[in-house]
Amino acid sequence: MKFDVQHIAKLAMLKFTDEEAAEFEKEFESIVGMVENLPEIDSKGALLDPSNQMELREDVVVPSMPRNELLSNVPHLVAGCVVVPKTVE
């Protein structure tokens, strides 16, 4: 399977040299090949075991990064919102 790495890079607003694009294309092909070779999973109850219930952790509020620090490197900001170019036509 061939990948248009330069097109993917353009959508992600990245720039690659031809050598880097060739390397990424090989990596993409390797990843897709690996995923295609994954075995099929039998979904007849194999994924959930009612006798072994999951224990969920308690939700805890923790401090996060300040908003102004998160938005400090944004190239285009309007009214506190990140403005990005349209990528889907």
C-alpha cells in the first residue's frame, strides 16, 4: 500500500524532506502490514468476564496547566479560541 506522505504532512502542517518522507512511508507501510496481520478476536464473551468485575478508580480533580500558558504558542487566536485552517472540503 502506498502513502502520500507529503499530502499527510500538508494536512498536519508539517514539512518533510524527500528523505524523511521516504522513511515515513516505509514506517506507515510497516504499521499497516502489522495491523493487517493481527489475528481475529473471537467476540463470543471472550472480552468480558462477569465473574471478574473491574474496580474503577476514584475521580480526583488535580490542578492542570494554566490556560494562558497552554495558548502561548498558538499561531492564531480569536476570543480565546484556536483558529485553524480548513482541512476538509
